Amino acid sequence: MFPGAISEPQIFRKMPSIIVAKEFLLGVGEFLKSEEGGGYTFLTDETAVDYPKREKRFDVVYHLYSFTGNNRLRLKVVAGEGEKVPSVCALWPTANWLEREVYDMFGVQYEGHPDMKRILLPEEWVGHPLRKDYDILRQDDAWVQSNLGIKSGQ
């Protein structure tokens, strides 16, 4: 049905996991949501993993749940720096805030998202704190000073 779309099927901690080519994400997602595809009607979580030494450094990870089958599925999409991932908001509405969180923390942007902006940090915040290249000791000193009235690290 989707030749070349799915790779590296495996089971990790009793949960099936697949990698889906980015260009097939919406088609595969639509199929998985259908009864024929398993009825994965609920996106329970979405996050990213940063592998800075890889050419395509991000795994965007979706955790899907089927109420009818009581099954879970982990779906991953690999994306490089600056590559947009298709938004799955139209398939799973819970993706709206989850995609914004992934953008906020990792800098991954989504094509077709209805409101692609930060959700946890202020819009003027510099950087994305869950990336491996974000200096853990660094904070946005100007923002902390003007909004909290303290010096960073105080």
C-alpha cells in the first residue's frame, strides 16, 4: 500500500515501532487511523529526540493508541535541521499543542500547522532548550532580567 514508506519495524518494551518516511506521514497516518489500519484514533503523545551527530538529527516520535484494539504504536519520522515535518493536526487534534511544544523545545517546525508558535516559552526566547547543542548553563539573561527582575543564576 505504501511501498518504501515504512522502515525499521521493531518491538521495544512491548510496543511496536516503525519509521515512516516524512513524505508518507499523512497517508500512513490516515491509514493507521482507519479501522483497516488498526483504528489508531488517539495521539497520546508526541516528542522529538535530538541526535546532533546524525545528518538528519531529529526523530519526531508519535505515540498512537487504538481504543478498539487496546493497542499502542510508536511511529517515528526522521527530519534534518530546518526541514519541516507535515502537521498531523487534521488527523489527531491533540497534535496541535504537542507540535507547538516540540517546536518550542527542539526547533522542529511543522508544515500546515494552524498556529506554529511557542507554547511554553515567550516568543522572544532565544534557542530551544531540549536540543543537545543548547548550553545548559546558558539562559536568556536579558529576558530573565526584564521579566523576573533578577540576574540569571541568582
